[in-house]
Amino acid sequence: MVTEAANVEEQLASMKTTLDKLSRESAEKDAQIKRQNEQITELMKRPEKKSSEASKKDSDEEDSDKESNRAEESDDERKARKDRSLG
């Protein structure tokens, strides 16, 4: 009977050690998952930043092209008026 009690106590101690180890590993895995989620979030933001910068750049280029076209049209109109006044 004493042997059985000692055996049960040893088993309980072993189970407690295993439980502590698993709890520690679980906490470490949770922390790792949290870090990875933060990294994923940061990486997901990068393409958004680049695409918004690219969209802004494309928009700026379009505005510049429109301004160039307006300037060319104005030059053409001036030439046409000059030709009409001379002719």
C-alpha cells in the first residue's frame, strides 16, 4: 500500500512536470503566432503603401500629360489665330 501511494505520487509529479512543460510550450507558441501575425500585418501594409504611391504617381503623370496637352492645344490655337490674322 505504501508502495502504491509512492507510485501514485511519482505519477502525479511526472504529470505535473509534463503539464508545466506543455503550458510553457503553449505560451511560447502563442507568442510566436502573435509575432508572425504582426509580421504578416506589416507585410500586407507594404504593398498597399506601394500601390497607393503608384496610384498617386500615375495620377500625377496623367495630370502632367493633361497639362502638356493643354499647352500644345494653346500653342496650336495661337498659331491658327496668327495665320488667320495674316491671311
